[in-house]
Amino acid sequence: MILFTCSNCGANDCYEQNGYRICCYCETKYAIQAEDVLLKETNISLADDVNRLLNKCKTDPANAKKYASLALDIDPSNAEANSILNSNNDRRRRK
């Protein structure tokens, strides 16, 4: 968070309008500089989550269908999760 202090009156409250930061008390205008703008960059990788769920399918075969289904909620085109669900369905049909 960038702290603002008006050099005219010392106030900390301001609002932004048309590329300017304006003091709420004395209406002094300050041009917003590039370094004043915080860049927010977020990278979310769900591959680790899918891999954890697929590993749980192997370590906990009793709940493999549940984990595969959760993996497909994240990545609907995941071939491994689809094959786990299909293999479980095939086993039930054979019984």
C-alpha cells in the first residue's frame, strides 16, 4: 500500500480522478506516477492440485472415483482421471 501525505496540508486522505490523486481536505492535485500504481500479478497453477488428487487415487483405491471426480472438476479434459472413472465403471459392469 502506498501511503499518501499531502505536502500542502499534511492530510493522508485522498481520492483518484482523471489520472490525479486529489487531497480530500485542500483539493491539491498530484499527478499519479507509474511507480505509484501497484501491479498485481497472480499466477494460479492447478496442476499441482490435480496431481495430488491423482496420486491419492493410487494410494487410496477405495476412494479413487471420488478423487478422480474432483480432479475432473479442476481439469475436465484430464485423461488419467477419465480413465480411472471409466475403469471403475467397467469393473462394476463385469460383476
